[in-house]
Amino acid sequence: MKRLAALVLALSLPSTAFALTGAELMSSKNAYHIGYVFGVVETRIVVRLYDDPSQDRIRECVENAQVNPNTIYDLTVEYLKRNPSFVPKHAIAAIFNTVAEMCPPSN
């Protein structure tokens, strides 16, 4: 019973990954930060949370680009340098915007 209570408590605590800011992402290029960016990108292209017509286009773009997690991390850091207003905010927005820039809609 104690194990179950500990598990419930651990699962109910807020995730520190969600709280990662652009500044924290830029602080150092390490496996955690690269993995965080890759996880956000994977979520963006795999999980359909709402009817988003751009999701299929972005998924195809990312898959066809054959980019690796290091490349997307580097692109996100460059995005943050060009858009300093995102640095203190949750990094997820900067990552989504980086992928959107990487995969613009075709005209």
C-alpha cells in the first residue's frame, strides 16, 4: 500500500520538464536538453491533440528533412537568439516555432 501511495504522489507532482525555459535550454548543450527538444518535436508530429491541418505537413517535412536531434536543438537555440522575447518563456513555444519555420506552408 505504501508503494502505491508513493507512486500516486510521484505521478501527481508537476513535471520539471514542462517548466524548462528557453534560457535553460540555451544554458548548455547536453543530452537532456537535446532529448527534451526531440521529445517536443516528436510530440508535435505524432500526437494529434486537436484537428491541426498543418500537422501532416510538418510531420512529412521533418521526416523528409532527415534531421537529427542535435540539428533541431541548434535550430531552436538560433531561433531563441533571434527572438529573445521567448528566452524567459517555456521552451516548448520556441521549439514549435522553430519547426514551423523549418516547415513553412507551400504556396
